[in-house]
Amino acid sequence: MMDREVLERFRLGDEAAVKAVYDRFGGPVFALSMRILGEQGLAADATQQTFLKAWRAASTYDPERNFGPWIYAIARRTAIDIYRKQRRSVVTDDLDVAVLPPGLETAWEVFEVRAAVDQLPDEERQVIKLSHFDGLTHVEIAEQLDIPVGTVKSRSHRAHQRLIELLRHVEEA
Amino acid sequence: MSDETRSRYLESGSGEVSGESERLDLIRDVLGDEATWAEPPRRVADEVMAAVALQRPTTPPVEARSGGSRWAMVVGGIGAAAAVVTLVLASVSVIRSQPAETLVPMAGTELEPGASGEASVRPTGSGWWIRLDLEDLPPAPEGSYYEGWVWSDEGEGVSIGTFHLRDGPEPVIMWSGVAMSEYPSIWVTLEPEDEGPEASGEVVMKGRMPDSGDA
């Protein structure tokens, strides 16, 4: 959860609060943008535009509500707009404006999962990435990190317990 | 079903989680997705903060410009100038490390003959950053908006963003994902909100990158 005071300062247009919000949500917004756009340069543009739009619209944000869904909606819309506008537009062309990017159906899960792993302690986040993304076994992770296998197992266990708690709303969706 | 059981399933992909495996499998899939772990380039944070600083209102209050005392205009002007200096100093570490900008004069067409301005164009690692500083272009009427385009000499346009100017004449930041050498003309069109994404044909301003020949 974001600090309530930071969110209130963000709502009032405080630039330092924008940086704090970026530090917390830059990763999830970029991950979502990568999922929808599939290209790092476009995802970087989408991330930049998302935070700029969020800053412009900050006065409409209600600090009583969860910030994640609010900025997720802006990020999703921005990425879809960029996806469509990358389809080059010619005056005489008829474009299908209803076309949606292929990665859209799991964009919310990517945003939420990234937001959750970003809240893990570094050593647990590292084990989760090596396990799920790199596909390493506990023994291989232990070798790579030069730590006992038992330590890997306990970190992995704790990390997955935390993820279950952080992602309960995604699991139950 | 206990959190412990679900946690074990999330970790291993196996175990008895009757009726809940589909969502847990989806989370496992997302944890293995490259996008989930992608890190934004470090420059994005700098660009966000620089853009926020650039878009912070710097113009004097409307009252001072439209009928306030001469002294109020002077004070407002000094305040705005001080703000600009502060912004320039604050942004200097970002700007110093970036390639030089190309300035493109923008002129109103017959639809907005009084409009003028300038586009600042700078290549970045992810595309072309374009800032429009426009004067005497009226706010887009309700139900419409302005759209920026880069246009090739072959008549192909790529949208670089939309804006309306209803809250004042602030600089407008836009992005192009195509090379300005291939799309050297910069156009601004007026677009109705209820129509498709293609250009309306109502071109209100035009500019062209220097050294790119005549259109």
C-alpha cells in the first residue's frame, strides 16, 4: 500500500510525490505495457505517458481508494492507444478501431503480480524469479547464489506464502 | 482450503487444490512471463520528472493578462521568469546528457492563420521527443481535439498524440516512433471526438524539419 500522505501530496500535484509513486508503480506499469505492446521502446513511451497523464489527472484521484486500480486503468488505456496509433494512419484508410492488442487479456494479472513481487524482500524476489522465470530447481538456485539449499527452500516457502497473501484478490477474481 | 496448501501449489504446480488450480496456474504462468520481470529503462524516471516540470504551469494568471494592472503583469512576468529559470536549472542534469534539439517553426494554415509556434524535436533511445510551444491557437472546441502528426512526403501520417489547450497555452509533449528523416513534416489537425482515428483533413498548423527539402 502507498503511504496515505504521499498519495495526498500526489493528488495536490506535488512533484516529489510523483517520484515516490513512480518508484512504487513504475515496474508494474512497465510490465503491463510490455505485456500489451511487446516492445521495450513502446513500453517505455507508454510508461512515461501514463505517469504524465496520472500527474495531470491527480486532482481527480480519491485518496480513500486504492491507487493501484486507478493507475492501472490509465496505463491500460495508454498502452492500447499507443498500440492503435502505431498502426499507421493514412487519411483514406479505414482502420478497425475495435482491434485490441493480443496481450490484453492477462494485462491485469501481470500488473498485479509484478506489484506483488516488487513488495517482496530482495532475496525472496530473487528466488521467485530464478524459480519461475529462469526455471531453476532449488539445487540450481543454491549453486547460483552460493547459499545452502535449505536457505533457498525457506526463502521460497516464505516468498510464496507472501505472494498468496498479496495476490488473494487476483486468485479470487 | 488453507493458504499453506495454495502456497505449496503456487510454488510447485502440484498438489490438491480442487477448483482453484486454474487461477493459481494463471499466476504461475504470469510469474514465468518475460513481461512480468521487465525493468523500465532508467531514463524513463528522468523523463517523467522532466516532463512534469516542463508541463507545470508557468504562464501568469489570466486576470493579469486580460485587464489587470501593468504592475500585476510585471510581477506575474517576473514570477513566471523565475519559475522558468528554476525549471531550467532543475532540468539541466537531464537535458545536458541528451542530444541537441532541432527547432521547427510552426505556422497556422488558412484555418488558423493567426497561430504560430515552434516544435522542439529531440531523438531519444525510444523515439523522437517533440514539444510544441504554440501561440494563438485557440482551445479546441468542445466535442473536438487537436492531434499531432508526423507526415511523410509520400502522404502517410503517423499520429504523435492528442491535446485540447482548454486549460491554457501550456507546452504539449508528444512522441514519434518513426524517424523524422522519413516523416519530416509536423502537422496539427482538428479532430471531431466521435469519428475514427484517421486524420480529419482539417490541418490547422504545419511545420517541417530543416534540411529535409521542400514538401
